[in-house]
Amino acid sequence: MTRRLAYIILTLVLGLTSCSIQKRVARADKKFAIGEYYTAADIYKQCYPRLNSKKDRELKAHVAFRQGECYRVLNSPRAASAYQNAIKLKYQDSIAYLHGAQALHYQAKYKEAQKLYEQYLQTYPDDYVARAGYAACRRMEEMKKQPGRYKVTLSKEFNYRNSSNFAPQFMGNDASVLFFTSNRQQTKGKKKQKRASNITGQQLFQLFQSRKNAAGQWEDIKQPEGLYTAESEQETTESNDSTQQSNKGGTAEMGVCCFTADGKTMYFTYSKAMAGKDQGTKIMVSQRASGEWSDPQEVRLFPDSTISVAHPTLCPTGDTLYFVSDAPGGQGGKDIWMAELDGQNWVGAQNMGPQINTSADEMFPTVHPDGSLYFSSNGHPGYGGLDIFHATRDTSVHDSTKWILSNMAEPINSAGDDICMTFEGASQNGYMSSNRGDRKGIDHIYRFELPELVYLLEGSITDNLGEQLSDAALRIVGNDGTNTKVQVRRDGTFKVQLKRDVRYAMLATCRGYLNQRQTLSTEGLRDSKTFEEHFQLASISRPVGVENIFYEFGKWDLTPESEKGLQALVKLLNDNPNITIELSAHTDMQGEDAFNQTLSEKRAQSVCDYLVQHGIARDRLTPKGYGEGQPVVADKLVSDRYSFIPKGQTLDEAFIMTLTESQREICNQINRRTEFKVLKTTYGMY
């Protein structure tokens, strides 16, 4: 064979191969166009390595991008690398940057995602979804430091092997029956069902239910009686309703459902493929009687019956239906809509607007009995994938139509898809779905619980020497109207449970002692907390030392370090507005007697002047200087602290001169003090 002939044959082979690949890409494009993403992804995967990065760059970029699109819909982690390939091959549409960023965001690769969001925003700076994603990635470290209070655990009783299980929903207000959607294979006779979707490549989804037994355990998972399934070949007789045509020859799936409060009416998502073509999704309604569900009827929400609707949920009163649709007039992507019940018909379907919906997808709405809305979105700032958001009406404005939105935070949300919260009655406990941590993107059902917030106040009431006051009491007054008097235990301690979001004022009292006030607040606390408050009450019958009062050396000027002690004295006088006091200052034995006397008098006056400047009436204060004339008599606290000082010992010159130099200085420090004693307890009362 000549070289020329070999070259011609090789050229023909390469040409035929190139033609074959282009045909396969065209076939994949057709599958993609009709929504058969699993099949399309497989064909694109085979074509991609056979395309030349230089010669077929544009086509290869197209294939890479379409791979990414398929994997994104299928929740496959391969999406990120496919988009990155498209970007490297200079795919013309900058949407590759946005979807690539979202795919990386979904994998918790926040810094890499942030860069792609930033590149996309250079072209489309006003794109809300891109700005939200970019902001979330920038704030991710901060967001992770502020988790929610929910506890989330995997519900093994509902999850089955490699099947996808999601959209749990209680059958009415009774939390003893739970419905959910699953593509688990059921055994029919001795033969397992062998059916799969060209869209997802997974087994078809059906509704299942489980009931709690007497011991409170979930058991007996089965399909509900009466509803048609993908295997049904029964034809519905004589009906003009297009949805009541024969199931024969088609594959049907049932999904997200909801119930009226009495559990007797169920709305659910239904879809069917005929002759290999996806017919879209519908919402069906069925009635329950004698333990079986009636033949479902289609719920008409739009005049155009070809518009897909899905994910129904009812408000607590049952007269508003929320659902998901990509109908014209929305914000883009899949939006949440609502309709009102008029007799037997749902009318006035309207989009919930840009406060809830974005140009991305908002899905899986749920309405809590308190009227607030929960839904999943990949358009608002989140952790990646679909995050669950909580929406409440703005009650600060009368008849407000404004929604206040908040991300449910970790651990409710994750980098994966987090969807379908359902609540046990009016509680904050229930079930949800997530594909977090699953390499195949398979959904699992999780249990969530919101631990009760517990706030406790613990402490003691003693005298200023630390001795317990067994007959003391604590008055607690809250801004919610709480007014409680708590008697302490024999050891002077107390323990009280507090309420959430309340400001409290506390007053410790005991006969023969001055009152002491404290405040605390449980407002805005996100976690349970135990507060500790220890009250030390000053005696009315004996002098009380004032801690942390300091003067300049050899002077009567108060130092800045005295502020804390002085403010404590101001507080004590405000807590006890009916007392008058003698404020006394004492010096040590060093220096001349006359100088020490004058110094102590001026120091006492300095403290009184400070108190007057801070709102204490001057006629409640009597300054007195004692110089070195009243040395301390050691009490138990002093004796316990300094072993060389016996209890009851007067720290006079005779005793001090028997001590070492360092011990003398300690005694001089103890004698240098500021005290007060109560003169009257009836000031301003008569």
C-alpha cells in the first residue's frame, strides 16, 4: 500500500469517526432537550475524550458544559469538573462561570466558588443569585461560627439501602402516620421491579407510609392502598379528564404530598412519561375512606394544562395551597406560588414575588401551624445546594405584605441539598431530607429536634463575712409581669427557672441587713444558660468595709482604681434609699497622730463628695475621720486569710510590733480602710 493510499484511508477513517461523534453529540442534545439527563450525560461522557481540544474546541466546550448541566440536575459531584473543563475550553456563554461556581459551592469549596462568582459578576454585576452566592462564600467562616440550635440525626428506620428517600409528611395533625417519597425497589411476588428513569437513571419514585406502634416505633413501611402506581395497568373508564387516561404503556411517578388537618384529603405530585417523553408534573388530589384512597383527580391551577406544578402544601386552615411551578410570570427557574380555595376549586394562582423567589430555584414549601413558611432555595445566600429558609410576615407594619427571610443555618443546612421540613403539630420537632455527605447525591430522611431553652438562676445569699443567711429571700420581677418571692434553702442557696426573652430585676433581702439589687436578661439568648448570682448583704448593726477604695500616697485624692468600689457604694445607697450612713476613713499607725487624723477626715470627705456628685443626697452622708484610733479587730475572714493573725485580735501597735516586717505591712494595709455604718433606716419615710 502506497503512502498516499494509506493517508487517504486514514483521512476517511478520521472523517467518518468525527462524523460519528458529531451524530452522537446531536443525539445527546436531543436527549438533553427532552429532559433525559441521565441518558444524555452518559453519551456526552463517551464523546468528550474523543474530541480534539484544538480542532474541535468549540464542540468539546459545548459537550463539557452540557455534561455539567446534566450532572448539576442529577446532583452529581462531577458537575464542578465538567464546568471547569468548559471554562478552560473557553465556552462562549458566561453562564458556565455561574453554574461552575454553584457546583463548587455545593461541594463546600467556597474560596474556589467565590472566584468564579466574581468572574461572572464582572459581566452581570446585578445578578441577584451570583451576588448572593458570592456574599455567602465570603461570609462562610462567620456563618459557620453561628450555628442554629437544632439537633439533626439520621432516621435509619425510613432509609433503605441505596434508595433515595425524601419529602416526609405527617398524615394530618396526627403525627402517628408518616408518608414519604422513595425509589426503593419493592418485591412483587418473587420478582423485583425493574424500572428506571431516563431522566435520573434511578428507579421511579412512589409514595410510602409508615405507622407508629404502641411503643412509639415506626414500622410496617408500605405503599398506600388505592393509589395507582407505576405498575398499574388499569384503565380508568369514561372520563373527559386528560389525567384520567390509561396508565398503560407509560411510567408514572408519585412524589411530594400534603394533607388536610383531618388527614382525609391528600394532595400529591404526579408525573408520567408516555412514549419516552416527559409529560411534566401535576398535582393530584385523593380522598381517604375505609382505609383506602380514591382515584386521584387533577388539581387545575392554570388555564394552560401543560404548565408543570408540583410540591403542594396547605396552610393550617386548609384554604391556601402553596406549590411550585416554572409558569410564565415568575422570577425565573422554579418558583413558589399560591392559590385560594373557592368551593371545590383552587383559584387566583399568584407568584409569591421576589422576596421569596429568585431567578434560581425555590421549592419544597411547608407551612408551620404558626403560619410561617419554610422552603428550600439555591438562589438566596446559603451553604451550598438547596438550603432551607424560614419566612415570616413583617408584623411591625399593619397588614404588611413584606416577608422576613432567614437561613436556617447549620445543622439544618449543609453544603448539600436540604429540603422538605415537616413538623409534629405545633412543635419545632419533625423530619426533613438531605443528601449531605452522600457521594451519589442520594437523599435520606433525617430527624430534627429543637431542644427546649432552659434558663436557670442559681446562687446564694450571705452576709459580708460570707456567713449563710438561712432566712433571706430573693424577690424576682420580670418585664413580662413575673413577680416571685423565693425563700433560700437552709444553707442560703437558691435555684430558680427563668423564662425566655425577659429582663429581670432581683432584690435580695434579710432582716437586719441591707438590700442588694441585681439585674439579668434572657433576651436574645440562643442557647440554654445557667446564671450565677451571689449576694452579700451588709449588716445594719456593724461597720462594713468598702472594698477597692484607694487614695494618693499621703493624700486624700481618690485614684482612678477606686471607681469600681465607689460605684458599688453608690449602688448600695440606691438599693437602700431609706438609710443614712456614717462614712469613715482610717489610717495605719505610721506618721504623726494629728496628721493621720486630718488625713482620714479629708479622705472621708472626698468619698462623700464623690457620692454627692453621683446623685446621693448630702444629708444621707456623715463623713468621719478616725485616724489611727480604731484599729481593726480581726474577724474570721482576716484570720482565715492570714494565719499569723488570731480571730478577735486587735491590730494595734502593741500586736504589730511583735511581727516581722512583712507581717507588719500586711496589718498596716488592713488598718488603712474606708468603712460605713448605718445611722438610720427611715430616711425619707416620714
